[in-house]
Amino acid sequence: MCMVEIEGKKRPQIACDTAIKKDMVVNTKNESINAVKRDILELELLSHPVYCAICDQAGECSLQDYYMDFALAKSRRAKEEKSIKIKNSILEEISF
Amino acid sequence: MIYKIVSKNFDIKDSFTLEVAKKNGVYQSIDKAFKRPPYQIESEVEKSGLRGKGGGGALAGAKWCLVSSSNETSYLVINADESEPGTFKDRQILEFDPHLLLEGMILTAYAIGAHDTYIYIRGEYSALAKRLNEAINEAYKDGILGEKVKGFNYRVDITIHRGAGAYICGEKSALIESLEGNRGHPRLKPQHPSPEYYFNKPTLVNNVETIATVPFIINEGAEAYRSFGTSKSPGTLLFGISGHINNPGIYELAFGESMQEFINTLGGGIKNGKKLKAVIPGGASTPILSAKEVKVAKLDYESMKEIGSALGTGGMIIMDEDTCMVSALKNLLSFYHHESCGQCTPCREGTSWVDGIIKNMLIGKAQKDDIELLSDISQTMNGKTICVFAPAVSMVIDAFILRFRDEFEAYIHKGDLDD
């Protein structure tokens, strides 16, 4: 998700490992780089359960923030194909 | 067509024993080499234009220079993790002439200033690791390895490290991670040319066949090596051919031969008299060629790049007219899905998604814009990951769709009709 466009280089570069040089012009938000981020976000959320309603992280979640910033789109993978595994722990048997 | 540089001793009985190997010329270059300073060995290899035979084809001499130019302790690691589908050339050297590899390792270690060397061998090659171990023991007993190599004042020690069945550990930085005891996750490459680092010391990682070629270059000279092949791709390569062919196997050819002629003559033609449909030229990660391109293809790095493919490891997979291309792609994508290390999101999720799409296509559940979706995912996987595994998958998918689009469309229409 840290992809940025650097003027003079044809492909987007990762921001976390590219050293800064003098007079470098970096674009972090434009049409093409937003499209790249949207595609990567689609893959990040591909196997994600998306149970925001009951998830503890909701409201402080980077995935939600990125989605609002870059995506707001539907996933192209059918919901039935997400692998959703049942949790191993049985919640009802906790005794007090 | 055939020139036996590396495969010279393969057909001799017991060629893997020290006695027979020595009788057939192995270890003779060591006396020559140790009388010269190390930089001369390196410059001879540089002059010969030797290119790495692990699939990348980078100049070996330039790679050696990055390690030898540092003053720190350095290491040599041989990449014997041959896991590319369609490639079975390195195992021939390990099985039939391991002493040639050991000789090459001693020369290379001397040239770059390394004393401790490692062979990272694929986990599945357990019998070959045993044979290699026996060869190393023979060499130690004979004074060829150890504190003083053949009496000269230089120490070379070899350790065999067995892998555990991961294709990604053939990638040089993942290999070093695995050798250090960590998970085989590839490392980020710096922008400028730099060597690999094993426990923070500069390390040279080279393929088995590349190092097994060094004794010839020292014995006969750089010019002799350049007399084979083309000017940009000098020398020979152990080309493999398998699939729907009459004479599958390994053939050591000089670079620059015509692929069609190789298939027709040494290969013996397509099995059962069928017509050729497609060839994967250099191990599974190279873009596929249809019969039309095979007619003009030449077996060297530059020519293959010009027609939009890559020479890779030279392991050709031949497919005849009855092959279903969508099933062939499914076969490859299952492999890539299984072997992705999982570090980078585009690769981990992308390989599982495309595997699922092709699986649905084959059981008749193709969606209307599946081809565009495959191309889109392949775009996202290209250029946004740490290693080149995902770009290889992306190129494979693009080549299949470009050259055999009609077969994919047929599955989509079939899916529409069945609904």
C-alpha cells in the first residue's frame, strides 16, 4: 500500500525502501497510483472476513480507513468463495 | 550440435567415484589455478562471458567481482535447489560427475577469497545428497578438501545443507534466509548492484552448472569457451526436453541452435506422430510459445527475449495438438499457488484467486469477463512484490491468454450454454 509515483521512473516504487534524492518529485495521490492502491486493497480484503459489525478493531482499523480513502468499490470475487473458518473455541462452555 | 563440456564423463561407468573421475581429467585444473593469483582466475571467467545457468543468465564474472572486491570474510553457496518444473539438468551433474562440481567450487572459492562453502540441495534429492556426501568424503580423505587443498596453502571446506521442499528457496535471497535458519522469505533487493549477505558477510550464490563449467574455462582458457555458442551467449547449456517427445532427456548444446531443428533431430519428433502445438521453452516460469513461434525460435538468451519469451533454464516442455491449454495453465497455477511463500499480498492472494478462477472454468462455471479479470489480476501481481515469483506468474498467465485465447473463450461459452 505504500506505492508512490516518482517522476522519471516508469513503474510505481515502494516508499518504504526507496532512498530520497535531491530534487525528487513524488506523487502520492493521483489517478494511476490510486488505481494501483485500489487493486492491492482488493487483494488485501480478498480473504478477509469483513465482520466489521462485531470486530473489535472497527473504528480504529487501517483496512477500513484505506477502503474509505481509495476503494469504495465492490469486490470481484463471489462472497461464497471466501474461506470463512469456524473458530475453534466454544464460547458457551466458559464456567464461572 | 552436441558439445560435451560439462557432460563429458556422464556415460562412463562409475564416473561419480574419485578414482574414475581423476582418470578422466577431474581436479587437473587445481594445480594450474593455485599457481596464479586469485584475481586472474576471476578475470579468466569474466573474459569467457560465462552466464549464470540458473535461469537468470546474468554475467558470472560481474557477480563474482561484487564479492571478491570486499575485504571481509566471504562465503560461497551453490544453489542445487532445482525445483523449476521441466528442469532436471543439475541432478545429472550431482548424480554422474559430483567431483566436477567440487573442483569448480574449489576454484571459485579461491577466486573470491572464500574458505567455507555450502551446497544447498533440494530436500527431495535425498539419494543425490547421499552420493554428493560420499564424493565429498572421498575428496577429504584424498587431501583435495580441507586445510590444505592438494598441498597448497589454502583451506576449502564444504557443507551440505538439505532443503525441505520449497520452490521459493531456489530464489537466492530466500535460500540464504533458509540457510541462516529462518523461513525462506526473499529479501528486498537494494537499488544498486550488491552481493548477497549470509550472516552479514558477502556471499556468492551460483547455480550448480555455472560452477561446474569453471574447470573447463581454467583448463582450456576463456577463448576456448567463447568458441562455442553466440557472441552474447557463449558456451553451452544442458538443455532438457520432455513432454510429448520421442527422445526426452538432457542434451548439452552450444547456444544459438534452432529450437525446431533440435525438436526434430535430437528430440526425435513429436510422440505418436502428432503435430506440435506449444512449447514452454525454459522451465515453467517462461512465457509459452505456439508452434508458429517455435519455427523461428533460437536457443540463446537474446533471441528468446526478442520473440517475447525467455530462455530460463532451457528445460523445454513439448505439448502436442491434443493438449488442452486451460488444463495446462491450471496445472501450472496449482503449482504456483502452492509454492507462494505468502510474504507479499499481491502474490499470496493473487495466486489463490487465479487458481480458483481457472478451477471454476474447467468445471463449467466460467463467468463472462473471466479473461479480463485474469489479465487484471496479472497486472496487479507485476512489479509490486519483493521477489520475481509473482511477475513470473503474471507473464505465464499473459502468454497463455495472448496465444491461446480461443480455448479460454470456448470454456466461457460452454459455461454460458450450461446455465
